[in-house]
Amino acid sequence: MEFDIKGFFKRNKKLLLISLIIFLLFTVAGAVITFMAVGDDYGQITESINNLSSSNASTSTENAEYSTFTLYLFSHNLVADLITIMGGLFFSIPSVLIAIYNAVSIGGAFGADLTFSSVSILPHGIIEYAATVFALAAAFNITKLEVMMIKNRSFKKVLKENKILLKDILIMIIIVVVLVVIAAIIEANVTPLITEWYFGI
């Protein structure tokens, strides 16, 4: 299957941009709200880790065990993104709500402790949440198809006349899967090492 990457991004630029704006907007909102809420407790995780005794050698073993959860992380995140995509069948309302929840959650983590979150979430988080953006855009495309079907009162006709849109949805799903795989590998095997190295534990 030939993939015109320029054409793909040109056709889906607006939906991807809308998805990104929604995610970034609520990420910032989550960060600001949490920052204001935690008050003097800001950065407590980093402070606690820095106060840990350097003689605690159990972290490496725990990280080694944690690396076996790559498949679990992949399946967990993929299911969440697939639910987001399928939410397009319900006019993308569930999809937007899931994206907002994820965005506020990640924003909240950064709002509570920027240093710890940057070290322990950012390495895999950028890729993981890029997948969320593509999943939301795919949901919007599904909703677009659904609206066309309602207006035209035809299922087969709309599918037949919008093969490119169907192809774009499929490509988005593939991109989501690839990004989730990469994010899971990094989260399970690389992020713990970065965290251990940065905090010296």
C-alpha cells in the first residue's frame, strides 16, 4: 500500500492540530490547577528521593523486574487508544473526554513535581501522548464518516466514495500502534534507568 506522507498530513492537518490543541490546553490546565493545589508540597517527590540513603540498592532489581512489563504497558495503552478511536462512533464525545482526562492527569503530574515528572515521564510520555493525539484525530475522522452516512442515509455509498478517508483512519491506527510499542519499550526499559541515573539511586 503506497503511503503519501505529505498528502496524509495535508488532509489531516486540521484534525491533528485540533487534537493537539485540546491535549496541550488541558495538560497546561492540569498543571496549573495542581500547582496551585499542592502549594508548599510542590516537588515533594524529588525532595524525598534526594533524601533517600544511597545504600538502598534494591532499585536496580526492581527496575529489572519492571522491564518485563513491556507487554503489559503496551496492551494497557493500546486498549486506551483503541477505545478513544472507537469513541468516534459516538460523535467523538467519549474520545474527547478520555483525551482530556489523560491530558489533565499528565499535566497534574508536572504541576506537582516538574523535576520528577520530566525525568520519569517525559522520555516515554512524548511518544505515548503523541499516540493519543493520533487516536483522537482518528476518532474525529470516524465521526466525519458517520455524519456523512447520516446525511446521505447510505452506508455503502459513503464508504465507497471515501476510500481515502478510510485509508487515513487505518494509517492513523497503524501509527498509534507503532508509537505505543515504542513508548512501552522506553517506559519499561529506558525510563527507569534514566530515573536511577539522574537521582543516583
